Amino acid sequence: MSKPSGGLMAMLVLASVMHHADTSRSQSRDRSTVPVQHTWNLADLYPSDAVWKQAKEKLVSQFDRVLQFKGKVAGSASDLLACLEFNSAIGKEFGRLISYASMKSDEDTRNASNMALRQEVSQIATDYNSRASFIEPELVRMDKSKIDQCIAQEPRLAPYRMYLNDIQRRKSHMLSEREEKILAESGLMADGPHSIFGIFSNAELPYPTAKLSNGSTVKLDQAGYGKYRTLPNRKDRETVFQTFWPAINTFRQTFGADLYANVKKDMFYARTRGYASCLESALDPGNIPTEVYRALIRNVNDNLNSFHRYLNLRKRMLGVDTLRYYDLYAPVVKGVDLKYDFSQTQQLIADAMQPLGKAYLEVLNTAFQNRWIDVYPTTGKRSGAYSSGGAYDVHPYILINFNGMYNDVSTLAHELGHTMHSYLSNKAQPYPTADYSIFVAEVASTLNEALLNDKMLKTIQDDDLRLSLLMEYLDGIKGTLFRQTQFAEYELAIHEKAEKSEPLTGDVLTKMYGDILKKYYGHDKGVCRIDDFVTVEWANIPHFYLNFYVYQYATSYTASTALAEKLLAGEKGVVERYLQFLSSGGSDYPIDLLKKAGVDMTTAEPFQKTMQAMNRAMDEIEKILKKKGM
């Protein structure tokens, strides 16, 4: 998304794509009992709902003013500047509005009034996009020499150079003014499959109950499944899987029709804009070569032996004859219980981030002291965790659900990485180039996790604690690199099948997913047995509705690992290059920004460094297990 483009709907969708941690064990309390210093201060955005509504009405009242630029966008340097500055002002205020509405709603998802604020913002995004749909078609009619001439005549156009040049790069995929207006209006329908999935999956699907070995009966909804799949009793885990997945499978044709509708939506936009494939259409806005996507899948497939080594370690530590899919979330080290209060968490994270320098730590302290973070789970609060940096003129915010476990500490370190990226980019860049690409969005967050993990391993000597930390690190690689690439391979396969006009029924989707799942987990090699009833797992993955989003978790992870390796090795200049990267926003294409930071994502080096780090961790685990006689 380019901020000056008038893509307010894109901003709305992006705001909903947030990192989530598993907080199924959150211990909720009444919000009124939480100390105010541990709640975020939304008054930094707007003092009250009434002031927010006034700001929203004021913004909406300006929408028609964009029409004064129709037919004049490329008329002169001054006309071009006036149009782009007006459009940016609308986008900037919208970012502030949606930040407040979204976070207000997330404080208590039961509150209908707060939900209404969010819905209001969704509607005005489409309204403005429709009015402003003439801007890019008029910009397309400019050529590079005219753009350079305008910038030379009007230096205040310099912040828009990246955007204007990118329009030129993508001009063959831009449509006429009327066609762009139709596409803008299609935004009213585009999120239909995703919305239907969310409502059915989270609210209306009749989830089953299961009876556990202790005699208790538990409901296996989304939260229940996330919680009870980690039970130490293996028979209970088997019961959970054998109960949950057949219930999902009952509705596989419904889920299949919904996902197929989403794939057809992607095909509509790709074909309408003249792309050769849905993949090319999805990657082109960030100027990401499709080979980067395909190389990720190829590299992972070529290194499944390392993944299988991890799975065999899990099998060994669990002491089972055959590893099953329901063993993948079970605790492998018994009796390890690292707990931290929030004050200890702040200090631990600050200590871990020392390699990034004093200035970095000062901003972290500001985030802790100035109520940028909503800390504890409360009744009705949105689950998971995220960082929101959409309010350019204010500061980022973090939502977490802190219960004092080490995973909560790691989650906060992760979100603080996002926050630092947003804060430094917003501070250093003018609004038009402040927003960074999703392709690099997980770099800062996962690098923070790597620094925290390194700090913990340098501090803790107890073998069981080290085993726990090392396995948590490997579980992260499993979930972020291998699992997300597995998803990416599946997503590409179903789009390519649809592009050949081949059917995508629930049965077809299940067969395709099962084949890829069994390959990744070494089913035919006896590494991990995949029961047929879990091959409907695709129907429970919301990211498949986000148009080739998941691969970026994996690429960001390999990029951050490569950077962390250089940082911890004390490579000269790496801190300065990394902080410059965090301050660069969208001032260049993400591949080029990472190159400047010292990581070339068009090569295999970042992936190779990640495999080296993974195998080092497994080497240490094997040494500890040998010492313990396991």
C-alpha cells in the first residue's frame, strides 16, 4: 500500500492483519481493576469518543474537495503537489481515526458502541476511495521526464518521488478512470469471503465437546482447541484432535466454497489489471520478484531433513514410538515453569536489547513509561497481541495479554520490535514514505526475539531450562519458517489450479493440503504420522484469505536471523545499518532496503544462515540429552 494513493480500504485491511500469540490460557479480570499505568492511553489520539466523532465528521466533510483536482492532477507542479498533499492529509487523519476505533473496540469486543466506531471507518474508506479513484489514472498519463521536471520545479514534491516512480513502474497494470472507480467500489464486496469465514469460524460453527481423562468435559472451540491440544496427557491430545477435526470436516464443502470464492476474487483483480498470475499480482506492489517466493518454497523443500531432525528430537524427548501430529504442541520438558512479573519483564527485555544501543533503549523505556501498552487480559478484550503504528503524528500502541509466562515475555519483545520499526520510520520519514512494506514487517519483531533468546541462553545454565528455551526456539522456526512456507506452497498450488480452470471443492482442497502436509512432516518416511482426519486443517487457517501474505513471515524470519547473526558476531557497522533500515519506512523497495541493511533476499544466504542457527540449537539439545542419558 502506498500512502499517497488514496488506498484507505487497504489501510483498513492492513490494520486487521496483526501478529497473534496463543493466549488461550489468559486469565481475565475486570478492566477497572487494572492499574492505569498498565493500560494504553488512547487520549493521545482523541480525548473522547465525542472528539473522535467530530474529527470523523470533519474529515468526511472534506472528501468532496478531492474532486477539485479532477482533470488537473498532472497539469503543473503546483497542481500535482496540491493534490498529493490533500490526499496525504486525508490518509494521515484516517490512520489516526482507524487506530482509535480499532483499539477502542479491542478493549471490549462485546461493546456494540465501540464496534460501531470501527464499522463507520470501514464505510468512509470506500466512500473516499471511490471519489479519489481518478488520481492514479491521471498520474499514469504522466511520463518519467514530466515527473522529474515537476520535482525539479517544486522541491516539496520530493517525498512523493518514490510513489510517483512506482506508478510509472506499474502503469501497464493501471486502468482508466472509470475502471479504477469500479474497482474501488468493488471493495464493498471484496472482503466477503474473509468476513464469512471469520463469522462462521469464530461465532456460528457448532463446535464439539470432548471428555478428558480427568472426567471433565471441555468445549473445543477455537480457544479450547488452542488450549487443550497442549495437554501433557497424550490420550487427551488424541481425543482433542479426533473430536475437533472431524467437526471441521463436516463443513469442508462450505469452507471450500468460501475459500474458492476468495481465490476467484484474487483472480478477478489479477486478470483485471493484466497480471499473468495471482502470485505476480500479489507481489508486484512491493516489487518483489516471484522468484523470491518460489525460491523460499524450494529452499525449504531442500532442507526438510533439518525439519525432520527437529521432529525426531521432539519424538525422542516425548519418549513415544511414533510421533503423531497431535504431539507437535505438547510440552517436551516437564516441570519447567519460568514466570515473570511485568517489572521483571521490562528489565529482561531491556537487557536483551542492549546490543542495539542507548537510543533504542530510550524509546523502549518511553513505551513502558508513557502507556503505549495495554498489558493484561480483561473481560471482553481482544485475544492475542499486536502493534499498531497507524497514527503517524502520535506513537505506536501495543496490545498484549500478559500472564507472566516466558511466552508472554517473548511476545512483548516481538511486538516492541514492530513498535520500534513504526516509531523510527514515522519519526525519520515524511508521511508519504513512512509506511513500510509487509514484506519486511516481521524483521524487527523476530530479531528482538532472537536477541531475547540469546540473552536467556547466555544467562541460564540449568539443563532443563536450556532444553525448554532451545525447544521453544525450534518451535518458533517450525511455526514461522516451515509451517508458513507449507501454507505458502499450498496457497500457490490452489491458485494455480484455479487459474487452470480446475475445480476447488472441499474434497479437492483437503486432498491437496494432505499431500503437502504429509510431505513436510515426513509421513511416508516414518518421521511424523499424519492422520487423514487432520488434512482438513486448511479450513481453519484465516491467513489463506489474505492473498499470499504468509510467505512474508518466513522471508522476514530468515532476514532477521541473518541480521541477528551479524549483530551478535559484532560485525562492524551492522547496528548502524539496522537502525537505518528501521528508520527507512517505505522510502525504497523492501528488497533494496534489506540489501542496504546487509541482507540480500535474492540469494540463499539468509536461509542458509537460518539453517545453520537451527542446527546449532539441535546440536546443543543432543549434547544435553546425551548427558542426561536420554
